Amino acid sequence: MTVKLTVLSAVGSLVWGTLLAAMRVSPVPVMRGFGTLYVNIVRNIPLTIIILFTSLGLADIFRVTLGASDFKVQGFRLAILGLIAYTSAFVCEAIRSGINTVPVGQAEAARAIGLNFSQTLRLIVLPQAFRSVIGPLANVLIALTKNTTVASAIGVAEAAALMKTMIENEAQTLAIGAVFALGFVILTLPVGLLLGWLGKRLAVKR
Amino acid sequence: MTEVSVTKEDVVTSDELVVLKSVNKHFGALHVLQDIDLTIARGEVVVVIGPSGSGKSTLCRTINRLETIDSGTITIDGKALPQEGKELARLRADVGMVFQSFNLFAHKTVLENVMLGQLKVRRTEKKQAEETARSLLDRVGVGTQADKYPAQLSGGQQQRVAIARALAMGPKVMLFDEPTSALDPEMINEVLEVMQQLAREGMTMVVVTHEMGFARSAANRVVFMADGRIVEQAAPDQFFSNPRSDRAKDFLSKILHH
């Protein structure tokens, strides 16, 4: 469950985070304003509150169930929504700092051959920006993996929830805790190593 | 009779490819372009020279609206420069630009650099785009480097690729913004030779440069700028041997005497 949560939220937050970053550098003031507002609000709210809000606020008050009929599926989908909303703010900032590392001349040259704004961003700026922020993105993804534990707050049976039930049933608190901690390291360590290796391999030479 | 005169007039207007009329631009308090009037005819090679900070690069960049202007008009082939958007992108495709710092797309190979605009702007078929790109790369003498990345090439090679990239769009006019200023001395000539060849083939060119040799041999007209104004325009022979303005005399005496 933890892995599924992580992968789905990671994909979602990368997409939404990239869109947010595009908004923040766009020439349209309304989009820039929205992007800035979103990032500054969302990244300053604790994840627990966001996740609880998706469950209590969205589901119970506004009846947003995301097409799920049973409570477990609903909790899972809402948890993903919350995690995407939260993580994308950090993804956005990482990518935006990457965009700033791409020399202005690259975008100028792209515009000079007749590419429009979105083509310039998609074909020239973002591919180079991504390569320079693989390291910071790895941080964000590792944080995301660990943040999935918060989803237990709304009844998603991910690792922390599992651990809690096990501790209630068994007595060996420390041992169980250590096993779960090790589990997370096993999940996140390869991600970090893989992305570090990718970052070096794909680095743009200038 | 009337028909003849009409067609004649048409020829005259379409002969003016780039027209700048009373163009003004400020960078904050600095008045970088002051009432610039400049007309560039089809097939003409205009070299813009002048001391640094005189606004010549800015002038070059306003022509494809990489720099906006505060007042005045710029028309290219009879069409006024549009606002930012689709129209402007279309127009920029017709105006080739070569930068001082090459600005090749660092994450793409040389071949991809030259193909990109054809594929994404001109919507050329891939096979044909590659053919065009390879023949252009051969023409500028870097055909064998097609699969390398820009960082693996020398400055002179990179700049020649940049020229090929601009030519791939089939531009009506080429702008060169100090194309040799970032190059080591031994690489300047290989770039100038490509530009000479272009000039001979009848390409309309606006060249901002410090290469007086190139101005002498390839230019139809020399435009001398100082402090945001066009101080003097003349044929190269006349300008270099007999400048009219004191400002130009002063400038030439400083650069030609060592």
C-alpha cells in the first residue's frame, strides 16, 4: 500500500508540480499569481491537516468521493489527492530553481527560430531544467515516501497503520519499529541512488 | 501605362525588407536607441559598428523583438512587428538570428539543433528536415560533427552550427549579433568565411561586429552608431577612407592604429 501510494502520488505531483512551475514563469500575470499563491499556501500547511481536510472536508462536507463507493478506496484516493497537492508545491519550487539555471540565451534562441512560449518551455527549457534538479527532486520523492505514513490518519492501511495494529497485538514495540524503519530505508535508498546516478548521467554539458 | 507604374511601385516597396522608423528605447534612464531610422533592402548586407554601449546589439535584437521598443515602428517585408504571440513566432521564423554566445540547445545534438525549428515551426517531414539539416551542416563545414553535442565542439564550429540552425528556417533576413566576439582569434575566420559566402549568395544580412575586415569586404553599407544614434551611414570604402563625422573619425583612429 505504501509503494502504491508513493508511486501514484509521485507521478501526480511531478505532473502537477511541473504545470505549477510553468505557471510561475509564464508571461500571464493571473497564472503567475495563482502559482505563487498556491505554492505559498500549500507548502506552509502541515501535511496532516491537508490529508485530514481531504477526508473530513472534501468527502464528508462537500461529498467529493472521487467515484469510490467503499470507504477504503475513497480514503486511498483522497490520500493520493492530498499528497499530490502537498508534494507538488515542493516539486514546483525545485523545478523553478532548475529553470533559473538554464541560461537565458537558450530561451532566446528558441524564440528566435519561431518556437512559441509553450514549445520553448517544453522542448528547450524544461528538459534542461529537469536534468539539473534531479538531486533536489530525489529529496522531494524520498520525503513523499515517508509522508505517505500520514495517510493512516484517514484510515489508509499503509505501513504506519499496519505497524500500529501490529504493536497493539504484539508486545515487541522496538523490534517492529525497527523492521518498518528498515523497510522505508529499503524503499527510499534505491530511489536516491538511482536518481543520483541518473542526475550524473543526464547532466547537460555546457 | 498605369499598370507599369503600379508594378514598378510594388517592386520599390517590396525591395525594402526591414524598415525601422523613429525607433526609441530606454533601459531605465538610459536612452539606448534614439530616433533610429534605418531601411534595409532585400539582398543588402548592412554592417553595424560603433563603440560598446552604443546600442548596436540592442538595435539588432529589436528587429525580431527580443527587445521591445518604446516608440516607433519596425516593419519586416511590409508587415509591422506584431505583439508577443503566434504572429510574432511566425515572423521570427522568417528572421534568422545568430548570437554572440552561440546559444545552441545544450541538450540536443548538432543535427537535432538544426532540425528542431523545421520540425516544430515549419512542420517539415522528418526525413526532409534531416536532409536539409545535413546539407546545411556540410555547407558550413561541420557535417562530420552532426551527432555530437554542442559542448563537444569548438567555438567556431558551434557558431557555424548556429548559422546552419538559422538558415534551416529559410529566413528572409539574417541578424548577426557580434557573431565572432566570443571566439578565439584562430576561429574567427572560419565563421567569417561562412558569412562572406552567405553575403555573396545574396542573403539579406544585418551584422553587428567589430570585424572591420569583414565590413570592408562584404558590406554594402556601413552604419556607424554612437550613444544610441546612427551617426553615419556610407559605403564601406567611403566610410573607412573618409569618414564624415568626428565621432567616426575618433572611433576609427582608435581601432585601426594597432
